[in-house]
Amino acid sequence: MLTTANYVMYLVLSIFTVAFISSTLNRDGRTFLVEGFEGDNGLAYAISRLLMAGVYLVSLGFVLLRMRTRVQIETFEEMLVYQAEGLGLVLLVLGVGHFFSINVVLRIARRGLGMYTRAGLK
């Protein structure tokens, strides 16, 4: 009986979480990208938008694939457990994606600026 309500709640909460985190990372990370790309606002903006699109695609794709449940949800407690597990996985995927993106951007910036050495940053 609560299965449909569970799916709707899971979608709403997941989409809100993905949108909020993506927009926050996009807004706060743009300054870092501008500095990393020697003040090139256009390049930083383009990379920021591409990263945000990637976060949306991967995260929302994961949300939709994760939505299926094999059991009938009949109690509020079962629904809360499903929600917590689902949103926890969504946050985990967002976190891993964020660290991967930061690593890629750092590598690009280091190569582009000639700041990369065997020991790391100069």
C-alpha cells in the first residue's frame, strides 16, 4: 500500500538532493576553476557546466536504477528504512563523483599551468 508513496517520496527527495548538491558544488567550485585556469572565466564556466551535467546524469541515472524494490512496503518503518538506504547510496555516489571530478580538474589545471612536478605542486 505504501509502495507508491515510497517511490514518489524517494524520487522527490533524491532529485532535490541531487539538484541542491550539484548547484552548490557548481557555484562554490567555479571560483576554484577560474583560479586553476589562470583567470579564464569562459573555460572555467564551461568546465563547471560540464561537470554539473555529468553529476546530474550519473546521479539521476543511479536514482532511477535504484528505485526498484523487491518487497511490498506496508509500514511507515519499512518506508523510512528504504528512504534512508536509497538516499545514503545517492549521497555516496555524489561524493565519489565529486572527488573524481576534483581529481580530474586538478590534473588538467596542473598540466595546463605547468605546475605539475614529480613531488606534486610547486
